[in-house]
Amino acid sequence: MRRDRATIECRTLKDGEPATNTDPTDSWSLVVPLKPLVVAKSRLAGSTGDLLRPQLALAFAQDTVAAALACPVVRDVVVVTDDPLAAAELTALGARTVPDSPAAGLNAALAHGARAVRADRPRAAVAALNADLPALRPAELARVLTAAADFPRAFLADAAEIGTTLLAARPGSELNPAFGGPSRLRHLSSGAAEIVLAGVDSVRRDVDTGEDLLAAAALGLGPYTASRHPQAGPTAAPASDPVCGAPRGC
């Protein structure tokens, strides 16, 4: 779906809010929600089988968290999960994990994670990020978060332009997540600005189905997902560039 410039401006200048950053954000804390692996990514079962499905759900989260931690504008990553294996693996990557103590669904888990971040740093800039972005590039995520810093709350729509893959809240603003199903319209109606950027496909490509996984593979899968499902397609660039030594996507 193509969007003309007038439509984009209307959506990103919500309620007359100018796209001017008066409270610069140097780094972000990301909150990543992850269901118990035994029930995660149920729609993948038809194409991958029930044995591989939980392994892929973990791999997606590992590639997402590893890329997020390599992003130059990300300070830290908090994963909200009750899965002990996932918690151990993602902690080993450098994430902090907290249990899903509300146990009341995705948005309650995200709000809980944001509170956990701000309990330590009340003025933290917080962003919710999907755990199923296996092609995520640190440089593309940095562009999205930098754009989000121009607004009190901002979000990025998924590749289908129906859901949401990222929702950000600057210091002083509540996250107020409304993920699930047609969340793009819910986030728009809540007053969040929509981030409209070209060249950030890896941040928009979440994976729910076998077709989504093939589309992510076309962008380049991260190493954890590629190792579990190499037939899906090519792998992403390595975590660091062999020449510049910078994070993936430098």
C-alpha cells in the first residue's frame, strides 16, 4: 500500500505535535515479550511442525535480542518471559529477564516490562519490540528509534501495515501498548505518531507464518534462526563487520 506525503504528514503530526525533539534521547531500553516456548508461534506449526516450532520461536528471540543489543542507540534489553530456557539463553546474550508476573496477556506484559525499566531509571526512554524479528539489523533499528525520539510516543507498523512491531515512549510519556491484531489503527487512535521510513524492512518483518519466514529469509536471517532452519534462505550479515568491526549493518 502506497501512502502519499499529505497522508504521512497527517499521521505523524498527531494533534498538531511538531516533529521536533525538545528532549533528546541518546539511548533506549527495549522491552521484548516472549511467550513460553511450548505455546509460542502456533501458526508456524503447519509449515515447520510442532517439534521445530518452539526452537524457531527461541531462535527468533535470540536473533532479535542480539541485534537489538548491537544497536548503537540501545542501552539495554529487558525480556518479559516465564520460559526458563528462553530466560537463560537470552540472559546469556546480555539481556535482563523478568517474569511475566501479571500473566494477563501481551500488553500487560509490556507495561510490566516498562515499569521494571523505569523502577530503576524513571526517566528512561522505553520501546516495546516484537520478539519475532529474525532478520533484524541494528542500523535499521537505530534509524527507527532515532525517528521515534521526535515524538512523545511513536510506533512502526509491520510489513502488512496492520499490526505493530515497535512502540516507543520518550521520557515522561507512558508506553500504553495496544498490540495484537490490527494494532496499527489502535496505536494511531491513541495519539502515537506513526514512523514512516524507507529501508527499515528488517524492523517491520515479524514472523507468524511459513510465508513470513520465507520473506524474512529474503532479507537475510540472523545466525540463530538460520542454524535451525537453513532451508528457509540466506543468512544475514555477521554480528560484526570483518573490516570495520562495527555492529551488523554498519
